[in-house]
Amino acid sequence: MRPSVLLPLAAHVAVVARAYGVPCRIARDDAVAVTFDDGPHPEGTPAVLDALDAAGAKATFFLVGEQVERRPELAREIAARGHAVALHGYRHRLVLRRTRRGLADDLDRAAALIAEAAGVAPIFYRAPYGVFSGASLALARQRGWTPFLWSRWGRDWERRATEGTIARRAAGRLAGGDVVLLHDADDYSSAGSWRSTVAALPAILEAGSLLGASWIPLTHAT
């Protein structure tokens, strides 16, 4: 299989992610990381932030530029509460369908918006749908960003996902060093899906506490 065929599998196959140098885990056995894609969202993001505060947990938010443009105050609030802001592109579109120039413009526009709104420049990048292209990896690394995937997910974007299924998938076999993928927004997924994520979040965070692990942002992972 050609690299262009293998890259989309990186979201699901750890060995492929390793082959392209895209981490799925953090190098700490005493910590775990929860990440949220697709925000900020006017309802989902504040609810997630409150749940994280209640548990004393810190997270990483992979923000979409067009959503930050609509709600810069939420990006600012994420950073103000001690969480990391990261890059998920300006438009939530599959990068395999983008030209290199178009993708570069998309990434630079999103990074500038996030930095201006949050007051801190993103240093981590996750492609929409977790599907990287060779161009997206090269562009990210040229800009000093670290591409990052995940080792656990709640599949919380699905229409049939429930509080229980999300918690079991995300934390049923949680281990130190895991990176959990969740979503604080429903702009690109099933309407209202963030509500099930918020409901599942206390159980997920408690699973980390039962391990004796701290929930940390990716910026604190080394």
C-alpha cells in the first residue's frame, strides 16, 4: 500500500501512526490526557469546562478556527482555566481533499485566530477526523507543531452513543499514558451529542483518579 493509502488508517491503527511518527499516547505512566475536538461550542464547551473543574482535571482542546472566529471568548476561557489549546484546522474538512496551498492557508488562518483569541499559540495539531495527509504532516512540522492522535475514544459523535457507551469505550480499560478523544461540540456530528459526553465525563475522569493518575494537558506530558 502507498503512504497516501496508509495515512488515513493512522487514526485507528497504532502501528501505522508510529510509522509516521504521530504519537497516540503520552510518555507518562502516572498521567492520562483527555482531549476535546471540534469546539468551541456555546453550550458544550462551558459544560465540559465545569465538569473538568469539578474533578480538578486539565485537558487539551483541539479547536476549529471557524468556531473560534464565532466565539473567541470561549477560546480565551479555555486557556484562562488552565487548559491547553491546540489546532484542528480552520474548516473541519478531510485534508486528503485539500491542495497543499489551500491546506497551508487553512492551518495558518486557524493558528492565528486561536493565538489571538486564547493568548497562547497552539503547538499540537490533529487533522479533522484524525486523518492526516503527507502534506498536513509536513506543514505542521515545518511550523513546529506536534501532530497527535489518541489511544482511547468514546465514539461520542455517533447518533446512538449514550452516557454509558461513551464512558465504557473511553475508560473501560484506561491505563497510564492513554490519550482519550472526546468532543465538546456537535457542529460536525449528531445534534446534541455533546450532552452525552458531558454526562459521561465524571465517570471517565473518575477512572483516571482510580488509577492514581493525573489528568494533564498535552503541554504537560513530558
